Amino acid sequence: MTKTVSLNGIPEDEKHRERLKRRIVKVSDALHDLNDRQLLNRSPLARLTYVQEFAKEHYQDALYPRGIALREILVYCIDRIVNEMSSDPGLSRPC
């Protein structure tokens, strides 16, 4: 099995894993700060275009509009995951 090597010499699959790890850390940090609008407002995820547009549309006059928007988006995603997993017999019981 050969690995594709990019111009900087790092195997593509290794670069992909590192990007994925950084994204996981960002999401994990945001979930940890879920009830702190101020910290969420400073999260790198709050700078995502979708979050900024959602904040502008729904929370323009709020103190931490991106933090509130990011929290709402995260909670929505968590609810979807819980609902989808509830149909799996092995995952349907609470922790």
C-alpha cells in the first residue's frame, strides 16, 4: 500500500488525521463551554460563516450573538444525534 505524499513531505492521510483532530478539539471545547455564551462567542466555531449568518439573522441585538447562535446549533445537532441513536437498541438507554 502506497501513501500519497504532498509537496511538504507529510503523507496526506497523516495531514487529514491532524486536521480531523483539530476539528474534534474545537467541537469538544465548544461542547464543554455549552452554557457559557461568552466563551462560545470566542470559539473558532463561532467564526464559521453559517454561525455568523445565523447570529446576525436571529440574535443581532444580543450581547453575545455568535455564542448564542453556536449554542443553539450545537444543541440542535445533539438532539438530532440523540433522536437517531434512540432507535438503536444498544444505544437507546440513558447513560
